[in-house]
Amino acid sequence: MKPALLLIDIQQGFDEPYWGIRNNPNFEDNITTLLSHWRQCGAPVIHVKHNSTTKGSPLRPELPGNAIYDFAKPIHDEPVFEKNVNSAFIGTKLSDHLTSIANPPLVMVGMTSDQCVNTTVRMAGNLGYESYMVSDATATFNKSDHNGKTFSADQLHEAALTSIHEEFAMVISTQNALKLCTK
């Protein structure tokens, strides 16, 4: 069974200064590589879009930042599931769709590695899906904690990957993810 590529929140609003400093400068190139490869393999491609309800968020549905980046735009009949919480499984028909295509393994990429991707990967693992999180096709931003201490995007990204690996999913690189989808 060919794995499904699940693209989570790859939206234009993440270019806004609102978010701060992002890690992984190769994010766009790696997503483009994976998406092209998945389409050539004829494997399922599934998009998830975040419709933020947070005041001031560039991802609010009425704002231009809600749009999916051009490099990751859905084509043909690739489904798009819209959510307004962290998990792509909550308030969407994603589980029903996956059941309709025989519950393939999931290869998950997108924004942000410590929030929506992390939550979706954890739920996928808990729901019993064979799951993969692609380390260099996910990214996040600097954040401050409840005491005002700032953590770099790289620190948060690595912590997210570490907490996921072998517990909820296998963390792999783009190059290893490409090997999962063959013609």
C-alpha cells in the first residue's frame, strides 16, 4: 500500500513577521520535492488547512495568509481538510477519508513541527496509523515560555522531533521519505 502524504498547514500566512524567526530554510524545497514525488508515484496526497480563530492571526479564513502556498497548492482531486484546532483529526472528515482509501501509512509534513504537525502526528500514532514525521519538511518559529524565556526555533523543532520519534511515529528525512513511495 502506498503511503499518503499529509501536508499540514502549508499556508502563506507563515511568511508574516507575526510568527518571528523560523528554522529550516530548506522547508519549501523539501515539500516541493516530496509533493512532486508523491504525485509521480500516484500515491494519495492530502492537504490540511488551518482556519485560525485567534485574533490577529494571519491564518484567519478571511485573510490572504489563509491560502495554501503556491508550491503546495492542491491539484485535481487532492482533498483539503479545514480545521480550527491543532489536530487534523478533530472536527474534520480526515479519518473517514483515510478509511475510504484503506488507512494507508501517513507521511506528515508542514507547519509547525511543535504544534499542529506534532499534535496530528501524536493522534495518528494513537489511532493506530503507521506514521512518519519528516524532520526537514517541517518547521517552526522562536517562542517564549510562560516566564518570558525565549527558545529558538531549532530548539523547539528538535524537542518536538525527539518527543515524537519511536513513540508516536518514526522521524525520517526527506530522502528517506522518498524511499517509502515507489511506483
